[in-house]
Amino acid sequence: MKRICAALVLLVLASTASADTIMPSGKPLYSDYKVRGVGDIVTILIVESSSASKSASTNTNSSISSDASSAGRFDWVDFWNLDVANNSDGGGTTRRQGNLTARITANVVEIDENGLLVIEGARTVRVNGEEEKIVLHGKLRPEDVQPDNTVLSTYLADAAIDFTGEGSLDNAARPGILTRILDWLF
């Protein structure tokens, strides 16, 4: 009986204890933690896709005709009859498509006046002398954060996602110096 009473007393004491006494950080043990304030982190699932195309065409025609029938003493010279024609056809098409899929964890650096969380994050990956870097900045609504503390990049407002790469592959893909000079000249 003493053991049962002691167990009941411990249960009552444990149930009345505050979260601060259980967790010094003030975060309760029994609830899901969701990003709420400055210093918290959130994982952004970058799922960006873009495509654009544009085409243009031109067709111009012009002609000039001149006939000088009264040339006086120079009637026998035929160069007074002048016919000039100019035709031009042109066209062009541009097409661009890009996809980016990645995961990056970002820090909440500020809460703006509307309650939006301002986030920033960066990730650098180096493999075999190649370096890829993703830098992310944006704003998100706390209610868009999923229970697992993730949010799709499509939910970010004022999103700026910069993806760059450097290394031998990047250098090989870049045109040579002579090609760049000729492109600049012409």
C-alpha cells in the first residue's frame, strides 16, 4: 500500500510540473516542434521548374521604280530606267527550360511586421574538385510549415534561390577566349 501511495504522489507531482521544469529550454516533451521564431530552423524542399519560349519572324519587301522617258539627246542611254527591289526574310526562336530539386535547411533570421518568417540558408557541396552552392532567401507563413518542419519552395514569398557551380566541368562548358572575343566583336 505504501508503494501505491508513493507512486500516486509521484504521478500527481509529475502531472503538475511545468514544461520548464521538465525541459530547461521551455519546449514541451509531448508536442510536435514547429518553427515559430528567430533562430529556429526549417527545411525547404526546393522544387523549382521553369520553361519559356519565344519566337519572332519578319518579312519585308520594298521596291523603287523610276522611268525617265524624256532624256532629250540621251534617249539611247537605258540607265535612266531604274528598278530596285529589296526583300528580307528573318526569323528566330529561343527556348529555355530548367529544373532544380534539392533540400536545404534554413534559419529564421527575422519575423516581419506581418508575422512572416524571414529565412536564409546556404549549402555548399564539394565533390572531386567541383563545388556546387545553393543560397536561399525568402519569407514564409508559419501555417505553411508541415508537421515534419518542412515547406515547399513554392510557398516562399520573395524567394531568391541561387544555384552556382565551379570547377573543371564548369570551365569545360564555358566557351574559349577566342570564341568569346569573336562573339563580342560580331
